[in-house]
Amino acid sequence: MTRMHPKHVAGKRLRRLKPRSARAGSEWNCLDAAFEQAAVGFALLALDGGWLRVNERLVEILGYGQSELRQLRLQDLVHPDDRDVTVASLAQLSSGGTNKCTKERRCIRKDGQTVWVTFGVSVVRTPDGQPEYLIAVVEDIHSRKQAEEGLRKFSRVIEQSASAVIITDTNGIIEYVNPAFTEISGYNAVDVIGMKPSILKSGHTAAQDYEQLWRTIKAGKVWYGEFQNRRKNGTLYWESAIISPIRNDDGQISHFAGIKENITAKKMAEAAQRASEARLQLLMDHAPAALAMFDREMRYLAVSRRWLADYGLEGHDILGVSHYVVFPEVTDAWRAVHRRGLAGEVIRTEEDRFERLNGNVQWLRWEVRPWFTSDNAVGGIVIFTEDISARKEAAAALAVQNAQYQAAIETAPDGYWMLNERGHLLTVNDAYVRSSGYSREELLAMDIGALEASESPEEVQAHIQRVKLTGSDCFETLHRAKDGEIWPVEVSCSYSAAAGGHHFAFIRDISERERNETALRALRRELEQMLTLQVASQTAAAIAHELNQPLNAVAAYSEAAMRMLQQTSPAPERLQHALARSMEQAQRAGRVVRELIAFLHKGDAPKEAVDLNKAVRRALRFVESIGIGGFEPIVDLAPGLPPVLANRVQVDKILIVLIQNAVEAMLGAAVPQPVVTVRVRTHAEPDMALLSVEDCGPGMDEAILRRVFDPFFTTKPYGLGMGLAITRHLVEAHGGTIWVESAPGARTTFHFTLLYAK
């Protein structure tokens, strides 16, 4: 007998299931409609996985037509990686090992795309209990799988993040922390879940900072700030934090999330930098050496007190002044040395003659050394000098008239020798006796080779012969005392054939000088570090930005003028227009530079009793005199107001800037009737006067208000953006305060206070 394929057997049995009564037919039709119209895929499968019947939803999920599916089996559509386990599941169902199973599997659609589905497969049995066919419910879960994978990736990002992540409910109760939180704070999840972040408080963060934090995040805004917290082991650490609200589907705040970075190292580096700068300033103030630091234009950047003392400059402010203005007697030869230093060369001289304007002569030992910016460019030079005039004069006098000055030699602080050509000591003074620890008798029985700690006896003899040939020498070496201690000395020696062929030498203990030189080297390192950090990149960028536009305009107008001139009959009016615009833009670039220089070189100014009522009238007259008009000034003064203690010019400058800005804001917004109101009152603090400048312009939003006093910030298409920054500096330099009140579409009012004269 021929055995039928399972698919044909199942199909034959399915046909036997068709109803034979009207009622049964109605029920069958309902079931059939439910099968076809179900929101999930339905299929009847043969025991070997062949498709017997499928509904339209399953056709949509798999992308095959019904007739195409009936030519395939379930395992033909399953992803190759899932195929073996699918075949095993079918075998278990077909053998009666189980009645149903639900699995998540990947299927390959007709278009080649992979789709995740859930298979719920049940066995339909014959009356005698044998498996007959399978019913499969297929649900497309591809979107859910993608969402789950996204959540897993997000979870891995949070778990593996180097930043600490903390999530709390709206009451601040911790619900989650990631491993980085544990690494930074020492607290694990078990320690802190259910607790509040206040467990980290160290007591070093002000209570008002926490209050501001909660006000911000409860208002639905993001809070940025820093904390100094305490780890579980009790040590302190710094962290920066970004804390933001999390909203649910209804838009209500359900949680707060914080992302924190450990900035302890940064804070320590900042503290170390401040300490380094303080040490550098202390060293500069008290360095025993004369040193000065210059920029590339040879203007003074820093100077030690010793420099001022050595060159008679005490009481003079020379910072920012050219070296050649301070010392017009500097020769071309020294200027050439400075240029070599600015080219990157280190130059030093042990002695050099410096003739002052008054005719005095200083003998100097000096060194010129370049300093470098962060991009390894030469930023200027540092000059170290030692006035050796006294030593030079003493050495010359002692070399010529030794016998006449024997008494002075004996009382001199420097050691003194006289020796023969073999290096045997003939005379020593008390100073050297004290330094060496030997008695005079012991020294006069010795050769200098026994005292020398850095040259061999042969080298000492060779040195003696060189001095005999050259006549004199000045060098540094090391001497060894009787107790074995070695100390550095500077030896100035000479040879005189007329004085019996003897050598004469002065020995100076330079231990202190070497300590000074060590201090100088440390100072150089500190200076280089400071200079690297002091590169004003922001200022340079701002200048470049501000100058770029007018200079480009100058180039464009100049090019247009050149083309006109090359024409056979250039139009004078157009040529005049191009040249006028070019001149205007060049003048604008000049104003940018002058305004920046004025800001960078501001300093203390003399103060006097200033009548604010007169200052207001003076400022309005000035504004009108420079052509700023088209507005109505309203002056609300306070008769009998006491004078303030201020610099009159700077008070005028403050008022002029505020009035000019108010007028420009209204004209720029095309306000039909511009009005500027200036009020003078007594402030709530009894020792302060209050001045207010109000316009009726378009107002400012929160973003502009936050930055309005920042250097280089402007909302105008022209200008450097330094006016209000300088104004704030001037007010604060007078002990006052300046602030602004405004909102979009509202008036803008600048207020500032000044101290009354006592």
C-alpha cells in the first residue's frame, strides 16, 4: 500500500472537519473569519513543518503569498542559526513528546530581511490520541526586539560609563547608581539605594547651593554645579554634576538623574597652579638677583626688586615700558644681543662695561635667555645681571698695589693668596684661614693642589702656566677644607713678573651665589610655566575676529578702487565712494585696537569729590557733541546730593557708555520716540549713591543678560564688545556695583552705585 505524505494526510483530514449541519456551518464560518482576520498570524502546519493554511497577517509578516508558502516548510523560513532547534521542536511535537511550545525565532522574509517572531505551536490529535497536524500562532515582535536591544545598549552605556550616574525619585530617594558611582564614592548600590544623596555631604558645600539646586530641578530645569563630597572611607573629593528632571508620558517629573565627574585632580591642579603663581611672585619680589622679563618688543613684563635697586629705579613703575626708553644709553651692540635672544639664542658674558647717562660705569655679569609660549614660539627674553663693578675694581687695585693694601687684604671678606710659579703658597689672609679651617702655618706649608677639589695636581700646574702667559684669569672651582667639606669659590688671579714672578689670587666663597643661581633656575622654570599659562588665546582670537571684517572690507573696497582706476574713464563718484568706505573700515579697525589697548592697560586713577548731577549733564553734552542725537533726554536729579569719591573722567566714561548704548539700542530697533532717562538717587545703603540709565528700547532676553558684561560680547554688527566690560571694571574699581534689569519687549535699565566722599 502506498504511504501518503504527512502534508496530504493532514489536508485530507482537515477536509473531513467541514460541518455537515447549518448550525455547525455557521460556527465554522465564524471560526474561519476569525482565522483569516486575526491581528496575529495563524497557520495550520503538517507534522513535518509544511504549511497547510495561512491567514493574511502571516502573509504580511513573512512576505510570501499563500501559494508560495504551501510549497515551503516552516524550517525553510527560519534563520539558519535557529533552524536546528526549530527542527528539534517540530520533531518533539510530532512524536507526541509535548503538546505545545512557544519560542522566539528569527525568520527570513521573502525580501531577505530578518524579522523576529513568536511561534506558539500546539498539536491537534486524532480521536485515538495520535498527532495529526499543528496549529501555529505567529506574532511579529521585531519592533519589541529592537527596543529591547536599544534598552540593553543604553543599559550597557550607563553601566560601563566612566561618569557616575545616580537616579532618584522626586523626594531625592536613590533608586539606582552605576558602578562608576561606587568607584568614585566608595558606596555600592546596597549602601545607598533607599538613601538620599546627602549621605555624601562633607559640610564644605554651602546650604544655599543645595537650595538653589532643588529650586532649579523642581522647576523642570537642568542644574550644573560642583560639590566637595566625602567618600565612604572619609576622604574628600570634588565632582562636577549635571542634574536634570526626568518626565513621564504625561509630562510630569517622575525622577531626577545626575551625571557626575570626579574633578579632584583638576581642583588639585588649580590649587597647585595658584600656589605656584604665589611662589613665583614671592620669588620675583625677593630674588637676590637682578632679573627682568621682556616681551618681543622689549617692554617690561616683570622685574625683581634687585633689578630696580641695582639700576636706581626704585619707586618707578616700568612695567609695559620699553627697555630702551628706561635705558636710552643701551648701545647697538647690546641691542644686537637682545635680537639674538629673541631669535632663540642663549647669550652670556662674565663681564661687560655699561656706561650710564650720568657718566658712571657699571661692570656687569649678565645672561640673556629666551622664554617660549605654549606653541614653542619665542615670546620674549629674560635678562639676568650681576653688578660686578666692585669686584672688578678690587681685582684691578689688588693686582697692581698688593703691598700697599696688605692691611685691607687681611680684613677683606674674600680669601687671598700669593704663590710662586710651582703653586706653593707664600701668603694667605685671615679670610681664607677661616674658610679653609687650616692654620696659617699649615697653609704656608702646602701647595694649592692640596686645596683644589676639582683639578688634579697636573691640571693645577697647567693652569698656573696659562695665567703666567695670559697675565690674569677669573674662574670658578671647588676647594676642600681641612674637615673635608667642599665649597665653591670664584678665583680672580693675576701674574706679575715685576713682582718677583708671583701669582696673586682672590678667592671668593660663592656658595650663596650658587644658591642664588639655583633659585634663578627655579625661577626660570616657574616663569616658563607661568608664561605658558598666561598666553591670552581668547584675547588673540577676539582681536582676529574683530579685525577680520574691517580688514576684508578695506581689501575689497581697495580692489574695487584699483579696478576703477584701470578703466579708461573712471567715475569719480564711485571711486570716491570706494575710497571713503575703505577709510571708514580702516578707522574701525583702529578703534578696535585702541579700545582693546585701553582695556588691557587700565590702572588706578586719582580720585576726587565728584558732583553726580554735574556729571550727568556733562555726559549728555558730550554725547550730543559727538553727533549722537535723535532721542529725548529726561534728567531726574537729586538736588543737594553729597559728592562721591571718584575719578571724574571715569565717571563720565561710565555714563557716556550707558547713554550711548541706550540710544543705539533704540535707534537699532526703530523706536518711534526714543527717550533716555537718567536718575540720581541715594541708595538703600546710606553711604552709596545710585545712578540709573533707562531706555524704552526692545529689552534683552535671559541669554543676553547673562553675558552682557562679558568682554568681547556684543549684539551690534560693529564694535569690539568691550564697553560694558570696561564699565563694570570702572564701577567695581570705585567700590561700587553695576547691574541691569530688562526683559524682551520691556525697558532696559542699568543701575550702578558709587561711594560718597567722606
